[in-house]
Amino acid sequence: MKRKALLFTTVFTSVVLMVLRVIQQLIMIDPETGFWFGGYDAAGNTLTGLMLAAVLLMILLSRTTASGREVRLPERSRALAVFAALLGLVMFIDGLSALFDGGFMSVIYTFSAVCGAAALCWWALSLLGICRFKPQAMLACSLFGVVSLAADIVDFVGQVTICQSLFDILSSCALTLFLVSAAKYAYCYSGDKTVGRSLMCWSSLAAVMCGLPLMTRILTTVLGGTYSHAFTFNEATKLFAAMCAFAVVAVMKTATIKKPD
């Protein structure tokens, strides 16, 4: 597994995509409607091509593991514990803020966010050696990812800001894949190389995609542009998920698979 190359690819792709998204937001997208002014073919195809190339490269790098070796998370990690706890805190706030929207979907979103936040904080404590973590709790995180994706799809139907809504859905897909792979790793891990490599792959993808919505908003505002999409706490949740996913990639290591006696 070429972890350093994967980390570099993750950081480089994040920066390039963010720059392109800010340029699109400033000069190619109508801030009132969210539709393109023009130049979609060049800008859209470039962005799509870079994302596809980055995904393929991340899959290739994460799958490159020597025979008899596996990819695993350390049992103790202060850095990962901090990012997991921060993600849990932001996810909890995100869930509570959804209650103000009203409706049955908001209740489901809040329930999944609170459960996911509790699981992440529990995992953070176990990474610090304070308590023992139950792997089944990570299923609550994967539930939040699925509900978040469903909420973005519902929001996409009712929005005219098509360009940003599409990226919200893509980032939610990356978030869901990251949380589901984390749950699978925690619940099913038994020395199988494919489980750790899947977590590595989808974590790197989430690190790239999940930070785009909020960081694009911040940079566009700082540079004097107007953002066409209303702010939601889900953007903050995705940003911290990107940080947590990057921490996962950074701390994962390879080890020799122990064969049963």
C-alpha cells in the first residue's frame, strides 16, 4: 500500500478541485439561480475528469498491498480520537438544527445524527483507551450517511440551484461510503485485506469530496462572491467528516496477516 502517495493524491486533488469549484462559483454560476452562465463544457468536463481520475488513482493506490499483508487501524490513536470526537459533536449539532425544519424527514435525520454522534464519541474514547468499543455501534454512523444522502436527494428535487445540489449529493455519496466502510471494518474485520483496503479507499475519497461544499462557500465569500445555496449544518458535518477520513488514511498501517496455528 503506497500510503504516502495516497495522502499526497488526496491533498493535491482536494486543492485542485476546490480551486476549480471557487472559479466556477465566482464567474460561471448565476448566484441567484445556481445555473451556469456559460462555459459548462470546459469547466464541467474538467472537473468531472479530475474527479474520476482521482477516484481511480485512489482505488489503485489503496488496493496495492503486498501479499500476506493487511491494512489496519491502530487500536490507540489520539489524533484520530480528536477528529472522531469533533465529528461526533458537529454531527450532534447538525441533528438538533434539523428539528427546526420540521417534518418527518427531519425527525429521522435528527435521530440518525444523534445516534451516529454517540457512536463516534464512544469510538473516540476507546481510541484513547478509556473504554471498550462495541463494533455494532458503528452501524449508527452508516445509518446517518444513508439518511444524509436521502435528505440531499429530496432537497435536490425542490431546489433550482442545480450545480451545488449535484455536488451536495456527490459529497453525501462519499460520506455514506466512508461511514459504511468504517462500520464494515469495525463489525466484520477479521484479518481480511479487502476490508482495510476498502476503508482506506473510501476514506481518501471522503477526504476529497466532503470538504468541498463548505470550503467552497467560505472561499467564495472571502473573495467577494455570492453563494447560491443556503448554508446548512450538514456542510459542517461533511467538512469534519473529511478531516476524520483524512486522519483515518494518515494513521492506517500495514501489518503481516497472522495465520492460524
